[in-house]
Amino acid sequence: MQNQIISSAKILGKAIKAFRERKGLTQKELADLVGVKQSTVSNIETASGDLRLSTLFRLISALEADMTFNERKKKNNPDAW
């Protein structure tokens, strides 16, 4: 999977879903790995609720992914903070 620019909760949710599906995991399986409810994974993937940082880092670890920060060249997403 190529690098994804994450500039909103909605894009983060889509990226997590794509990683989960690429790993062949259901929401329930990922939730079990992370120690949260399936509904929590669903809410994260649809940007329907708040996300604890500790949960985000457990998701990243369970998906064997990395998160990096880069300086933004210009604001190109109206949903960005």
C-alpha cells in the first residue's frame, strides 16, 4: 500500500479500513486484537466518534503499520484541522 496523507478523521478511518481489509481481518477480529468492541472499530472507520490515542496506537500496531508526520506543503483539504 502506498503512503496515504491523513488530514481528517474521515481519511484516517478509510486508511484503517483499507489496511484491515488488506490484512484479511474483519472488524471483529481487529477489535479482538486491539481489545475494543467491534462497534469501536466501525466508529473509527466511519469517523463517527472520538478516538483515544491509545486505541489508535494499538490499531496501528495490530495492523503492522507505521504513522509518520510530514510538513504540509499547502492546505489542500477543507476537512483538515
